[in-house]
Amino acid sequence: MGIVPDDKDWTWVLSQRCPDCGFVAAEVTPAEVAGSLPQLLPRWDAVLRRPGATQRPDDSTWSALEYGCHVRDVFDVFDRRLQLMLATEDPLFDNWDQDQAALDGNYASADPATVRAELLAAGAEVAASFAAVRKEQWQRSGRRSNGSLFTVHTLAGYFLHDVVHHLHDVDG
């Protein structure tokens, strides 16, 4: 059995505490994302330096490396979405299939050192993007292809949950 694609709609984390990682996305502001990422990036760096980071714990769970690749790509996707929301009235985001991205990007065979460097750079970049958001921009909106509506404020919490949740997944 391989990795089963995640088809859950995780937007529920915007209204309730995540029972797995304990994160409360509703309490996050864009400014908090900018302040939190510099504390989380060293933890991802340590995870990707572990011996065995390339090994899956079982046949149906990503390795720490694969999770690192995913988070690196999450940084890029959400940075683009944030920039689009700030520059465009109520944009529709391009669909991003995270499972297809894992296959297309061959996450399982990536070089951990390269992924670490890319993840740290992308994390610093998205942190700077969230740091530049002014409070009067927090209610700007954007939509996913499935119709889920986000504001810059809710996007910040949804995004940070993903980063923290996957650290939880890899015991980081």
C-alpha cells in the first residue's frame, strides 16, 4: 500500500483546535506568522539533518524528507497566494495538488541538504512577506478552487498550522 492522497478539507482548523498538534489557527495574525517562522525553521533544519530522514516510518507515511519537501513547497505556494491577495481583488488561487506535487517533485529521492537550504530560504522569504502585511490589509480576500474563502488573516493561521502540524508529524 502506498501513500494515500490526503483529500480532507483542512479549513476546519480555522474554527477549532487541531486535535493532533493542538494548534489554534484562529488565534494567528499575519504578524505572528512573521515572528513564528524564524523559531520554526531551525526545527525543520534539525529534522532534515537526522540520520534516517529519508526513511519512511511505514509504507503509508511520508519520510521526514518528504514532509520537508512539502513544507518547502507550502512556503512557496502560500507566499504566491499572499502576494496575489495583496495585489488583486478577491483572486481565485490556482489549484495545488500536494500529492501530485510530491510525485512530480520526486520528494522521496530529494537530497536532504538541498531541501534544507531551499526550505530555509523559502521560509525566510514567506516570513518577510507576512511581516510586510499592514493591518488594514488583513481582510483582503482570496478563494481556493474549491470555493473556500480566505482573508489574509485566516490564510496566515491556515498556513502556520500546516507548518506546525507537519513538525508534529515528524516529531520535530
